[in-house]
Amino acid sequence: MELLNHLALGFGVAFTPINLLYALIGCLLGTLIGVLPGIGPVATIAMLLPATYTLAPASALIMLAGIYYGAQYGGSTTAILVNLPGESSSVVTCIDGYQMARQGRAGPALAAAGLGSFFAGCVGTLILAAFAPVLTELAFQFGPAETFALMVLGLVGAVVLASGALLKAIAMVVLGLLLGMVGTDVNSGVARFAFDIPELSDGIGFVAIAMGVFGYGEIISNLAQPAQARQVFTAKVQDLWPTRQDFKDMAPAVLRGTALGSLLGILPGGGALLASFASYALEKKIKPKPGEVPFGKGNIRGVASPESANNAGAQTAFIPLLTLGIPPNAVMALMVGAMTLHNIQPGPQVMTSNPELFWGLIASMWIGNLMLVVLNLPLIGIWIRLLSVPYRWLFPAIVLFCAIGVYTTNHSIFDIWLVAGFGLVGYVFHKLDMEPAPLLMGFILGSMMEENLRRALLLSRGDWSVFVVRPLSAGLLLVALVLLVLVLLPAVKTRRAQAFVED
């Protein structure tokens, strides 16, 4: 009964005309920056942070939250249509979503992403409202050792993600880890692997790698083909809506992705990104039905599950922020900055000292998710019309958007050259049949793994046993070891492709 009273208070705040307007602005901006590759919610929220100073605290946070989970919706659009992940959590969506688009099934792929995101967002918000205190206790159990173990499990999962030879998958993860080490050492302040290039002292940006390997790499491989074969899509678009069989296939995947994303969203460092990778790995291990499209070839479960997971994770990421004042990711850190701007101390006291803000923000998430699905589903037909654009006009536009997007992150010409270089690397990966998704997973998790490894060893005074004496950490490492053994065993007897793709 108390929860209903709190939600009534929240909807009373969220349904005011001014807050509805700012929720709509946030959702529109979020969708736009998700569709345009390279900008991202972090840069957008950082730019808009000073502008929120004149707004009421609830209006400011409602708009910024709309940008965050709106970007999770929009990021899937370019991932499916042009193989460009607009957001880091949309990387996995490229694998099957783009293949569906090539087969003329971009409509069902976009609808699966939109409907899965809506359902997961609503469930994630319900969990945030009902179970925030309980789930926060679970997040409390994750210290540096547990977080490091979770990252190790994530990297082993990245190996499972890759189709093809096991050695290639491991090589891509290791390459991602090495690229993540470029920059300044956080402890000593010494530049590592920067080769006396000042622009590399802050490390290589995710945007440069993702755009180069996925976007430019795809363009170069297309341009390398004869003119008559130089088309992104090999079939005309058919239905804009999923079939009954599609709904049967995607429904359980959406439920699994929502459950996994809701759990991983509250953990520090992972959130929507880790949830999308983990959910795809889970779907890939579930035995396919007879006649089902293989993963990597346009399986609708490979779109619905990760998109559900990243949206559920985006909602539950607010739990540690609103209940503990601990930001689990970069966007939540900016939300802390927004609250501080308005003289609000993030933490458990927000729920009691400022209930209108707390419950108004939660209620606005339901309204925002409804706005997003109403905005995005009618736009499917418009996005699909991109497919009719001749490739000679499409690829220069993609190159231009990528260049603008990567330049706006650091205002550096060097980053544009970096994207071009990674485009050539992406083309080489394409020719060698190497899946780039594990590279990005290794790159993103590498720096977080190093940070948590060092922190755990610092707290334990250099005692490595800290990773096995803590039950949760030991359990996660054990699961990673078992999974690695299961992955390695078939490679001894037969090709990995036969063991993991066709089974």
C-alpha cells in the first residue's frame, strides 16, 4: 500500500505539463543521439548539464534520464540498418540485426528491438520502484575482487560470442585488452604505449574503434567488391512487422534478457553494456529449434534479447545512484553532478528528504518508455526508406556522420585519422573472417578489470588469495573456468565452428 502511495505521488509530479515536456525532449534527444553514431549520451548530458541549472531539480533529472534510456532505443537503429553501433551497448545488436536487414527483414528487427526495449524498460522501472533497497544490498556485496571476477567472466563470455575459430576469438579479446592499456597509468601517471603521441596519452576512445572497425571497415569491404555487388542490402524490404513465429521466438528471449539486464544493471562498471553481451552469450548457448536461423545469420533472438537486457540495465542502473549515491557508470556519474548542481546530496536520504524528486523520476521512466515506443515504432517505415538510397550516396553520408561524431567527442583531427586507421584494420578482420565484437568487449572491460585488480590487491596488501577466499568472487571465477574448459574441449577434437555455431 505504501508503494502505491509513493507511485501516486510520483505520477502526480511526472504528469505536470512542464515535466511531460522535458521527458519528451529527453526522449527525442536520446533517440537522436542514439541514431547518430559517435555522439553518445555521456557527451550530450555533459554538454547539457549547465543548461539544467535554471530548471527545477525534478525536471532536470527527468530530461537527463530520458536522454540516457532514449539512447539505448536509438542505438539499435544504426546497428541494424548500417552495421554501426550508435551506442556501446548496441555492439552485439549489429551481429544479427544487420544480417536481418540484409535479408530484407529490417522491419521485424527494429520492431523486436523497440518492443523488447519497451517491455524491459517497464519491468526495470518496476524493479527499481519495488526492490531498490533489496537489490542495493546485493550490489553492496560486490567489492573490487568480485567486480574483477565478473569482468573475467564477461571476457570468457566474449570468446563464446565469437563465431569461427576459437584462437581468433581469443586473439581478438587479447588485442582489445592491449588497446585498452594505451594511455596514462592511473597509479604512476606514466604514459603507456603512447609512443610519444600526445593525443594517445588519454587512451584510445571507444567511438574511434567502434566506428572504424564496424562502420569504415564495412564500407571498405563493400567498396572492394565489384560495382554490381556493392550493395549493403541484398533483398528488398518485406514486412515491417514481425510474424507470429517471430513473436514466439522473441518472447522468451525478451524475458531472459530483461531478467539478466535487471540484475547486471545494478552492478558497478557493467550496466547496460555487460547486460547486452551476457544476454547474447546466454541466447547463443540455448539449443536452437529445428529450422531456426543460426546466430550471426539473422536470428531475431540475437536482437530481442540484448536490446531488452541493455534497456533493463539502463533502468536498474538508477538503483545504486538513488539509494546509495554510488554511480555505476559514466552517465550516472553525470547524474550525480546534476543533483549536486541543485544542492541535492545523492544517497539514501533522497528517498526520505526529497520524495517528490525520487518517485517523480521513477514515474517519469514509465512515461518516457511509453513515449519512446510511440515515437519509434511509427518511425520504422522512415528508417527503412534508408535502404532504398543507392550505396554511392549512402556510404559518403556514413563516412561524414562518423567523422562529425568522432570529432565532437574530443575536437581532435587525430581521432578522425584514428577512425580511418581502424577502418583498414576492420577490413583486414573482415577478410580474415574475425568477429570484431570480442575486441570491443576486451577493450571496454580491460581498463575496468585493471582498475579493480589493482584496487583489490591494494586493499589486500598484495595478497592474491583475496580472489578465491571471498565466496562470490571465487564462484564467479569458477564459473568462468568451467565455461572456458567447455569452450576449449571441442577445439581439441574438432573445429570450433562445428562445435559452437552449428550445434
